[in-house]
Amino acid sequence: MKFTQYFEVMRLRPDRALIEIEWIRRAIEHPIKEIVQQDGRIPRWAKIEEANGKYLRVVLLSDGETVHNAFFDRSFML
């Protein structure tokens, strides 16, 4: 898995440090929802039962493999 420098910096935040790499991989490989934004970035969502059923949003660059951002999305709706 590849990561942007932005992701590496954001991962240092206390609220993001608890997001496990396996959860990110799960969102990438088995999303419950995916869209392609106009800028080409690809957000994917996955429900993480181990995190009290929160929804994790992982944003990939347009290459479909580089992680740019990952966070729990409080406003996610199917």
C-alpha cells in the first residue's frame, strides 16, 4: 500500500492514529460504497465493527492505489 505525505502527516493526529492499516485495506478491497470525484480521487467507505460500527472513509488518488486520507465519516449515509 502506498501513502501520500499528507496521509503520513495526518496519521499523527490522535484521532487518526487509532485507525488500523488493516481497516484501511478492508475499505480499499471491500468497500460498501465508492464514488469518483471530479478531481479523480476515489473515496471508499467500509463499516468497521471493531470501531463500534463507525464508517471509515479512505480517499485514494486517481491511480486507485495511493492512500491520500482516511478518517471516520460521521456524516456517512448509504
